[in-house]
Amino acid sequence: MSLASSSGPVAPWPEISPPLAPREEHEIRQLGRTRIDAYAWMKFIPQSGSRTLEQLPPPLREHLEAEMSYAREVLRPLGPGIEEFRARMAARAPEISEPLPRSDKGWCYSFRLPAGRSHRVFSRAGPDG
């Protein structure tokens, strides 16, 4: 069953061009070799280890905002049925009921799903805790 058949016909896709990331030549010398990474400007690792859109360098933030705007525009025809689509995807997500494996060296594995998040956080504790 397609999304179009359950919520009516889907409007044609908008004719919009995706934003193009500018190429900026950046030379990387590693292990006796040299290579060019034209998209090195996109790499951003903050001291805190946690990234937010507000703390990104302006060129990277502007490009990501253009990408998000493009995605919203391209997906706009799905608007009327998007909630049904999300509900269907959530219904297909597997429930995790079995415990995580325990290694033969005594490690204990666990996970938790923080409130309001969609990804689990995994951890492990050594034999000594």
C-alpha cells in the first residue's frame, strides 16, 4: 500500500535544484601521501563534542540551512500524509525485549532511551564495575 493510495494522490514533485556545496581545495598530507579534500570545510568538531546549528561556522550553517530548506520543499507534496507515514514507520520499528549479550570476560552491557530522543545510548561496565 503506497502513501498516495491511502491519503489521495500525491502532488507532483516541485522542480527545485538542490543546493550545491562549494568545493574548496584543501591538501591533506598523510602517511607519505597527498590528497585533496574539496569538502574539508564542512568538518566541524567543537570542543564540547556536541554540535548545534547555532555554533557551526557561518558557511557550514548556511549550507545546512539551504539543504534543510530544499528537503522541506521537495517533501512538501507528502504533507497531507506525512503523519500517517511517520506512524507506519514507527509501527515497523522492532521492539527490543531481549537483554543485551554478556561477554565471557564479565563485561555487562546496557542501554537506555533518553526522554524525547529516538536513539538509544549504549554503555558497558567492566567486571569490576
